[in-house]
Amino acid sequence: MPQVPPAREKLRVSFEFFPPKTERMEEGLWAAIERLQPLSPDFVSVTYGAGGSTRERTHQTVKRILDESDLVPAAHLTCVDASRADIDAVIRQYRTTGVKHFVALRGDSQNGAGSPYAAHAEGYQSSADLVAGLKAIDPTIEVSVSAYPEKHPESPDFATDIDLLKRKIDNGATRAITQFFFDNDVFERFVERVRRAGIYVPIVPGIAPIHDFAKISRFAQGCGATVPNWLAARFEGLGNDPQTHSHVAAAVCAEQVLDLADRGFRDFHFYTMNRADLVYSICHILGLRPKTAVAVVPALAAAE
Ligand code: FAD
């Protein structure tokens, strides 16, 4: 049983959303934002579709978060399939709307994962160059980048990955958010490697609550995240039992984050899939409570 970590109040969380495609999805996203907002995340990030395919929708989502919530948005940005001039225009547009935090990524080609990456001839050549470009436009911009505890699937080895991570940090990024993972030992070993390479920024674990085990297993294969056998065993036979699936998912994820907290990690980035249910429960278990005043329950009020 994990120990209750001291100073739980010092834990920090951030939430990742994706830009909705339909009005119904938009309603779902906003229901999730309204539920999660009182937990006072450090920031919420909004993804950018492959090859910039959601450029407008990402922008609209980020703008709505700025206009209609107290949350601090971070806009994801990729350098694939776009010229430097196009990307700089997007950055400048964001700056005029008040966005100060970006998640700078290389991205994947729209041809799909697995097709070899080729930088745009007139574009940023790598995520490290994009970080430098963001800082050149405005040195006060906050930049987060990605990191891969099991290494990026295209990377020949950890050393290549960590060299690039170092370049991204040297160019001005101040936080790395990881790909999701399920084995905390793997994450801890990765952080040790990163520290040995002289990288001292926070390496924030990316946490994926499991809304659909079959789906996340398929997705994990594409992005090089291992699904351990013990995890598969936990979800065995639950394909048609959503209620038990959801309880098991909450238990598994709580176990993971409490263990990370026991190991001294204080920041957690949740891949929400635009859903609040599991994330809210897990944050509650982590000790986070809504900052806004909770309405007095009528029965209690009457008893006073
Ligand atoms: P980088 O960190 O730039 O590179 C990944 C690896 O590829 C490197 O470690 C290196 O081994 C290798 N590599 C890269 N360039 C070279 C080179 N020139 N020579 C040799 N090796 C090289 N995708 C989206 O489309 N939109 C998003 O919003 C999005 N958000 C993400 C958020 C997070 C936190 C993470 C972890 C991933 C996200 N992704 C997103 C996925 C990401 O775009 C893909 O994983 C992509 O394949 C790599 O982009 P990157 O910036 O992570 O890669």
C-alpha cells in the first residue's frame, strides 16, 4: 500500500484537451472544463492535429478558454508540413490573443504515424528549432516540450532522444511532458538518465486514465508505450462491463499517481480525452480539492 505522501498540497496538475470536431463534442469538452476548473490546474493544454490539421479549432478552443474561464491555456504547436513563416504567423496570432505558453513539437506527417518524417523545406527543421523560434519571437513565452520514457519509436536509442531533449531545453524550454506510460520504474529510470545528461527542468509524467482499455492498447502500440501484462490482466473480460471497467481504471490510475507521489514526483499532466470523470476522481485521491466555495447543502443549512 503506498504511503500517504507528505505535503500533498504541493502537488501540481495540468490537463490536456483536444479541439472538438462537432457541437456535441464541444459541449462535452466544456462540461469537462467546468468540472475540472475548480481544481486549479497549473495550466491546460490544447493539442494541434497532425500536420496542423486542427489549426483553427485549436485556436478557437484556446481562445474560448482564455475568454470564458480562469484557466491558463498552453497551445500545442507542431513544425511538420508548414513553413516557418506560417508557424510564426500562428505564434503571433496567439500572442495577440494573450497566449503565453506553448507546447512545441515536431509532430507527425498527416500521412499517418509510421511514415518517415521529413522537415518542410522552408520550415523549422526540428522541435528544438521551433523552441528557438518561439523564444526569438518573444523571450517571455513559456515553452514546454515532449519527452519519451520508453524512447520515441523512431529514435535509434535513448542517447539520441536525450540529446534532442537537451537541445530543446538549451533553446529555452522549461518543462518536458512525457508520453504516457504505465510502469513507474521505467519513468524513474528515464528521469535518472535525463538528470545524468545535465537536464534539470521538471520532467512531468503524462498520465493516461484508461477510458477504454482496448483502444488505449492499440494507440500505445503506435506511440511506443508498453502495456504490461499485469495491466491487461486487470481489464480482462471487462470489454462489455463499462461500470467495472471505470472502477478498475480509477483504481489503476490512482495506484500509479500515488506511487509516483511517493517517489517524490509533484507534477502530473493528465491526458483527459476531454472527459472529467476519471481525472476528477484521481485528483481527489491525490488530495486536490476544489478551490471555489462549495454551495451549502440545503438540509445542512436548514439544520443550522
Ligand atoms: P521530438 O522530440 O522532436 O523528436 C522525437 C524523436 O525523433 C527524437 O527524440 C529523435 O530520436 C527523433 N528525431 C527527431 N528529429 C530527428 C532528426 N532530425 N534526426 C534524428 N532523429 C530525430 N502530436 C501532434 O500532432 N499534436 C499534438 O498536439 C501533440 N501533442 C503531444 C504532446 C505530448 C506531451 C507528447 C509526448 C506528444 C505529442 N504529440 C502531438 C505527438 C508527437 O507529435 C509525436 O510523438 C511526434 O512523432 C514527435 O514529435 P516530438 O516533438 O515529440 O518529437
